[in-house]
Amino acid sequence: MKVTNAEIVISAVSKKQYPNDQLPEIALAGRSNVGKSSFINKLINRKNLARTSSKPGKTQTLNFYRINDAFYFVDVPGYGYAKVSKTEREKWGVMMEEYFQTRETLKAVLLITDIRHEPTRDDIQMYEFLKHFDLPVVVVATKLDKIPKGKRAQHIKRTINTLQVDKGDLVLPFSAETGEGKDEAWGILKKYL
Ligand SMILES: Nc1nc2c(ncn2[C@@H]2O[C@H](COP(=O)(O)OP(=O)(O)OP(=O)(O)O)[C@@H](O)[C@H]2O)c(=O)[nH]1
Ligand SMILES: [Mg+2]
């Protein structure tokens, strides 16, 4: 996909703020600091449109990026960051439920995991949460550049086993650093858009 236009449309915290132009949407979920914003930037060839940070918890709102006036990437706030108050966590839960449960233009969710590590309990819960809402899920195992070639297959297998990924769901190795998996990602996304 040739991206000629990408812009942030809104940082939303509730449904009434979501864009209502009915364009199809792809959301990115995953642990705080895992690389969700970096994934978006890599796919659209923009260094920092989706703001990234080496500190977890950068994205706190649902950020809607309109791409080529054709669809949205929605950058979802991460989970699993320890230094978050109970109130914050509850707010996050309400926001997630409202979005994933009711968003009719949502075509698929990319669950971003860190290929270096075994998926966490939060990752497993998120995968189950998305499946519960019957949403198509693609698991993107990112930071592939950090794993030597000979060990990659074994890391992917662990991701599949721990998340108990359904047979029909894809698991895509990816690196925002090297761009590995980028063309495959577009190939997958096109089917949903
Ligand atoms: N080596 C490597 N580093 C990456 C990759 N993707 C992201 N990072 C780094 O991981 C850190 C977090 O990336 P972000 O894209 O901000 O992560 P996020 O999931 O959006 O984080 P929150 O918004 O806090 O939830 C940054 O320092 C990135 O440079 C990757 O594929 N390879
Ligand atoms: Mg982010």
C-alpha cells in the first residue's frame, strides 16, 4: 500500500468523540511499551506520527489516524504497566469495553506482543477479551530484530502456545526496526479493509 496521506484525527476517551465518517478501522492492542505506535509509523513510513517513547504509558487515549482518507489505524493505550493507579486502570477498562464492544467499523485487531518474551497474563486476557467480542485478531510478534534467525521459530511457537491462538488466526513476526513483516502486514490488512 502506498501511503500518501496520514493524519491524526482525534485522541478520544469516549464514544461520542470517535470519528463518524464510517471508514473501516484497524485497532492495535498490546502491552505498554511493546511497540504499537512504532508499528503504525513503520507501516505508513512516518518517523513519529504516532508518538513513541522508551517510557511506558505514552499513549493514554484512543488515537485515530486516518490513512489515505481510506481507513483508520486506532492506537489503543497499552496495558500491564505496573505504575498505574487503580482508578486509572478502571478508566482504561471502561474505555476498552466501550470501544471494542460497540465499534461497528472495526474490522480487525492487531494484538502486538514482544517476540522476546512469553506472552503475559495480560496478553492472554486481552486475546480472550477480543475473541469474546468475536473480533478478527492478528497477533503481531514484534521486535523480531532482537532475536537471532535460528531462534525465531521457537519464539513464535511459544507465542502461539501461550496465547492458545486459534487455528484460523495469523501470527506475524515483525520488526519496526528493520521493516521485516511489513509487506506481509499490508497483505493481511488489505483483506480486512
Ligand atoms: N528493537 C526494536 N525496538 C522497537 C521495535 N518496536 C518498538 N521498539 C521500541 O520500543 C519502545 C516502545 O515503542 P512504542 O511504539 O512507543 O510502544 P507502544 O506500544 O506504543 O507504547 P505505549 O504507547 O506506551 O503503550 C520504543 O523505544 C521503540 O523504539 C522493534 O521492532 N524493534
Ligand atoms: Mg504508543
